[in-house]
Amino acid sequence: MASPILSPVVLSAEERETLTRWTRRPSTAQALAFRARVILACAEGASVSAVATRLEAARPTVGKWRARFLRQRLDGLLDEPRPGAPRQIGDDAIEDVVRRTLETTPPNATHWSTRSMAEHVGLSHTTVMRIWQAFGLEPHRTETFKLSKDPLFIEKVRDIIGLYLNPPAHALVLSVDEKSQIQALDHTAPLLPLRPGQPERHTHDYKRHGTTSLFAALETRTGTVVGECFPRHRAIEFRKFLDRIDDAVPTELDIHLILDNASSHKTALITRWLAKRPRYHVHFTPTSASWINLVERLFSELTTKQLQRGVHRSVDALVATIYRFLAERNKDPRPFIWTKSADEVLASIKRFCQRTSVSGH
């Protein structure tokens, strides 16, 4: 018996453009990309068998999508709804939960819980939880922020970010600060070690054995660090640390210091020290803007990797841990890369200020 004559696949310009775009879909939509390739091949006049051979697919599969396209055009290539129970919560109910979460508060609390919202709107608390998860709502969480009131904020941001993105020639850019009052802490009982199915556990209280302060200078281009610990963090300790930097940096290089506005950085002792050394150029960060000082990223890394879960029974043991961390880091230094321009940072801050002003708080 002769094979039936199939209707030709003729594409409009819009359909061809859409199918071609679908063929470039990433891996998460390869099923749709395959169907688009089937239809494009059929539109070239190739037979079902030829298309199946070219695309290494089963002949019935090619025939199925060819027939569906002829019946329903592009819509026929999309997945049909999966079988299952119909959705019981309508769009209006979901919108109501989202609106109340964003725009209202309960009469007896500062924020909604899943159970208080569920009682208010007449849904189960698990339904409210799923709606919140779908829309990324977390009423129980809060974060803090602080905006700089420095009158020279814009100028300082441009100055410091300019040093990060375009460091001057024949000079070093050093991000300098101190992490003060680092505590030597010991647990009041032995640790219960990590086991399968059980995290490491320790007591909530500590024995305190004293403190130290770390002065650190991060070379922004290479990521190397000069660090020194002192019992206190006064101007006299800061001057000693500047001597350490001066000895470590070749005399033919200029030094650009990025500092915050701590009082120990602006005393007469430090001003005189800098005035005698014209190769030093000081760049102060805006007030309340420690995020712009890259050495803060180093302190965060030290806290996460060594201090947060470290056990130190003396200040000497704590200092030894800090020096060991810095030495290991300097063996394979990696800089923290600043990526945003000053214009991008200032635009982001502007958008945030507009949001806070519109909120009315």
C-alpha cells in the first residue's frame, strides 16, 4: 500500500524566527529546542524518515510533533498541562495574601507570621508558607543599614574607587585598618565533634582570656597583607604599624593609604609622621562607609575561617593563630576584586535613598 501523502510544512516568517530562537534554548529547555529543529527540518521538505535519521530520533516521535504543529502551529509544540488535582487557591486569594503581607501588619505584632496570616485570611498556615516562598517573602527577617552623612561622600567614593580600578603607576595602594578587641575565647566544656547526621556542638558560654588588636594593610593589587598585633589600638600603636609598613615597602614607591575616620588615624602624632614622609598619600573613607575599605573583607575572612569557631586558651595562642592565617594567605595571595565603577555605586545608593524616602520612614 502506498504511503499517505503528508501535508507540507509551510512556515511564516514569524514562525521561522520563533522556531530558530527556540533551537538556541539552554539545556533546561532542550525538549522544546528538539521539537523546533524537527519542524524546521520538515519545512525544508525532508521526509519524516529523513528528519528522524538526521536528528537521531524515532520516526513516530518526528511524526507526532509534525502532526501537532500542523494542527495547532506553535502552540502544539508546548507541553500540555500535567494531569492532577485542580488548583484550589485562586489568584485573588494569593494576591490578597501578598498584598496584606507587604502593606499591613497584624494588630498585636510588628509583622505577620504564617499562622496569624492564615487566621486572618482563612487559609492554612502551610498554604501561606508556600505563597511566601513562591514570592520570596520573609516577614520575620530584618536587616539594618546606615547611610553616610559625610558632606564629601561623593568625592571620597570617586577617589577611593578610582584607586581600586585605576591604581597609580609606581605606587602601592594599601587598604589599612585595625580589627580591635579580638577575644581569646575558650569553651567551658569540651567540644562534641562532627559526626554523621550531627553537627559539631559546643557550649554557648565561654571563658575569656584577654584581647588583642590586629593592624592590617592589604595591598589591593596583589592581595598580600602586612599585619601586626598589639595589646591596644591607640595612635602610638598605629604609628608603630606605619613604621612596619615603611620598612616593608621599597623607598622608590609612593604609598596611597586608604583609612577610615578613627580618631587614632588623625592625631598630631600621626599627622607629624605623615608630614615627614611626602611619599605617603592618605585617602579617608566617607563616615559610616566601612564597606568601601577592602581590608574589611580580609577581616571578615579571618573571622569566618579562624575566629568564629576557634578555641584559644591565651592571647599568645590567639596571636599565633592570626599570624599563621596571614602567613598562609601570603603564600598564595588573592586580591579582592572591586568591579563596580563609582557611577554604578552612586546610582545604586541613589535608588536605595529613593526607596527609603518613598516608604515614609
